[in-house]
Amino acid sequence: MRAPIALAARLAAAFVGIGLASAPALADAVADFYAGKRITLVVATPPGGPYDICARLLARHLGRHVPGNPTIVVQNMAGATGMLAADYIYNKAPQDGTILGNLHNMLPLMRTLGRLTADVDPAKFNWIGNMTRETGDAIVSSKAPVKTIEDAKRVEVVMGAASPMALAAIYPRVMNYVLGTKFRVVTGYNGFAGVEHAIEEGEVQGNAGDTWYSGVGRTYQLYKEGAIRVIVQIGTRSPELADVPLLTDLAGSDADRALLELFSSPYEVGKPTAMGPGVPPERVAAVRAAYEATLGDPALVADAAKLGVTIAPVPGSELAALMTRLTHLPPELVDRAREAVGQ
């Protein structure tokens, strides 16, 4: 099958945009390449979490919109805060367009903090797009002796995290550094689910850096039951949390705001999808157009609503520009970021 008319029009525009002649012939060549093939969508996290949910949602619908209608299969490749998958796609995977990756949203931040364990440049991936700009949160148990972020400047709050470089550990340290809060981080829990269980058992009092899913999930259930409070939201505002301050709005200076914007960037990056740096540009353009069409597909939108995933797409070109900006920061901002997390 050839691409639908609307998709073909977007492909033609994309091909013109990258300076390629004979767009119809190229579109046919892309369709011929993908016909009967399989695209592997590599996920940088274990099964069952938010990245995996978004990847499997995408995989169910993307193949209908890629010229040639390839089969899409999901492969989880967790490890090293997403670095294992990033290294594979950047350095080891075939650069022919048969490998996609749902990469970790901390990739550019880890580079800024000097914590990349893979030889990759986030700006050089071929970014396909992002499913949604997200809202992160910092939550505390209703049994904790604080109700607001202002309270946390006066009273110590014990926060749980999986590891010292997990967002759940980074955000409390950054808020201590910028806002003067008194969070104390305890690490070693088995992901967010482990921290969530520890909050319910009273081992810790809160968590930071989770993704807010309106209407679904254990966190939302606890929130509606009044068992937890959201004291800060991060990244994009949620209408449901209208009375909760946004992290960047708590900055007392332009320099502090720039720092908080940098640490809020994972939620702007969202759940990003990429191809390797060596994939032919016509295939990148075709998959970008297919990604855009997929996220506008009523069938995907309906599935996303059932999962509590908000679809607010970011085009690949915009995501690529964001990655370039996040990898070319002023040295003084980089220095403060590293100081904030204790490096």
C-alpha cells in the first residue's frame, strides 16, 4: 500500500523541506523499503511504566501511517537511566530506519550534569517527535507535617527515590538548593512503585518527579482519597492542580528561574521518540509525518484516553531544536546545575 493522500502531502512537504527533489519517487521508495518489514521500537525503561505504556500505545497505531505499513514491535532495553537504549540506537543499531527508540527524557539533563555513560550527543539523534508535554509533581503524605512547599522550608520531609540520580532524588536536592526547603532523600527503592509503597507504609513521607496522570493510576487514586497532597507541579501546568504552584514560578531571581527551567526540561522533553543519527533523511521525514498522523488518529486518541495519557504532540523539528538548546547552555548555568545536585 502507498501512503494515504493526506500523509503523502505531508511527506512531499517534508521532502521539499530537506532539499530533496522528486518527492513522489522518494515517497514510493520509502514505501517499497518498509513494505513487509518490521520496525523495532526500543523502550529505554522496563515494561509497565509510563515510557512503556506510551511506546505500546504508539506501536499499536504507527504502522498504519508509515508508507509500506510495516509491523511495529516493542523491545524493552532498560539500564543506566536510559543510557543503554540511547547507546544502542546511536552507536550500534542499523541506521536504515528499522529501529526507533522511546528514549529517556533525562538524556539532555544527564549530559548537562556530566552523567552520560554512553558516547552520544542528544542533539544529533533524528528526533521524530514527542507524544505530550507533561506535568510532573512533588507529593507528600497527608500524614506528613507539611501541607505546602512553604511548610517544607521549615520542617524536614523525608523523600523516597530509587537512586541518587533519579529525578525523585534530584528534585528535592534542587529545591533545597534554590528554595531553601528541608527535604531529606532516602534512596534504594524499587522505582516509583517502591517509593509509593513506602509512602503508604509510612517509611518515607513523599516523592518528587513522578508524572501526573489525570484520572488513572495509584497516585491519582490516593490524591482523590485525600491520602496525599501535591505541593509542587513541574513542567506543564495541569488544570486539575490549579492551586498548586509551578516550580519555575517559585524562583526568586532570573538565574534561579533559568536553573529551575533546566531541571523542569524532562517534562518538556516528555516521552521522546528518535531514530539514529545515520538514518537516511527521506525515511526520517516519512516516519516524522507518520508519527504526526498517528497522534491525530482518533483510534489512538481513544486508546490514550483509556490509559490517562494526554496527547499534546511536539513535532520532531521542534523537539530537535529543544535538544540543541539544552545541549548548548551557558557554562555558568551548567556549573550551578552540577552544584545543585551535589557534584
